[in-house]
Amino acid sequence: MNAKSVILEARKQGRATLDEFAGKRLLASFGVPVPKSLVIQDATEAMAACGKLKLPLVLKVVSPDILHKSDAGGVKVGLRNAVEVEEALRAMMKHSEIESARIDGFLLEEMAPAGVEVVVGGLRDPQFGPLVMAGLGGVFVEVLADVAFRICPVTRLDAEEMLDELKGAALLRGARGRRPVSREAIVDVLLKVGGENGLLMTHGADIAEADINPLIVSDRGAVAVDARFVLTQ
């Protein structure tokens, strides 16, 4: 499904945001790497789904009512077989915030390789139009506030400079004995999101906010393991 179809489908359903599965389809249509995933509706579908994915797996709740899935108990990682997926799903449904929410299904996906958590995002500014953002990501992104912005479209040089501006840039270079990660992979994602032919330039009129967090970056590449998009009204 192409990007336009993903956005139109969400608007037809009256949604103000894209769910994670739709958000990742949108990213994939622009060549941003995402984990292979399937949506299941209940524990009885776990066995068939696990046979189509490479273990270990991650299970996430898909709900328009739940913004922070981890805080609500809606994420379980390292699941090694269908039995563990079933048990995790049943336990997840007992969390109070999930139990009272509208549930669209459960996203089952292959785990990404370990790496540094980066955030790539964007927003539509009333004065400047689409802006793209990069920073150190994960659950502490709001606390660290280590981010850099540029007006779209960005060039490769812009993307490189954004990474150099980060206070935590040393983490990307392999601080404290860690292996350096692929800066080129982050730059590539920034160009696919905020470059001349990127997502924010091509569909900026439809996207109020974009948030890829985390983008897990290793020495081999980058994978968008979570994605959230708010549509313009």
C-alpha cells in the first residue's frame, strides 16, 4: 500500500492519528526500514502468526486510546514461541488501562538488533512549513531534550550537521568502548523523512506531527521500531 492510500484509509475511518502498523507502512513506502510484523486479534491467532515471523518477537497493543504503550503495560519483548505470545497477550489484556481501552488488535513483530536509540520526527510549523528533527531517543527523549531541527527539505550536509549538534553525539561514535553506529543509516532516514522527495515534503499537508521513536541504530543499519503520526485537521 502506498503512502497516499495509508493516509486516505485513516481519514475514511475518521482517525486523527495513524496506528503503529499504518505508520510503519507509511515509512516503508518511503524506504525506511521497519520490522516485519503482523496484526493479530486474539491469542488464538498467535500460533499461525509466529510461524510467519523470525523469533524472538515483540508484542504491542494497538489502541487509539493508548498513547504510551510501555507505560500502560502494552509492550512485551523477547517472546520465544507462540505459547509465550499467548501468555503475554492474555496478561496484557488484564492491565487496567488496556482493559478499558478500545483495542484494534495486537502488533506482533520481529525484534530489531540491539543498538543506540535515536528519534527522528517532524512537525508542520505555521510559518516555516515542515520541520524535521533528530535526537537521542527512547523513553527519556522528553527528559534529555537532546534534539536538533531543520526546515525541510534537508540535504545530506544538513542531516550530518544535525547529528553533530547533539550533546550525545559521542554515543553515535562509540563512546566508552561501544561500537560506533552507522551515522549514514540515520542520515538516510532523515533524507527519506525530510529530504527533497521525503515524506514530509511529499505529504506534509496531511501530517501535523511525525515521531519515529525509537529508531534503533547499530553498526549495520537502522530500524524504525515505533512510529506515530498525527494527521492535519
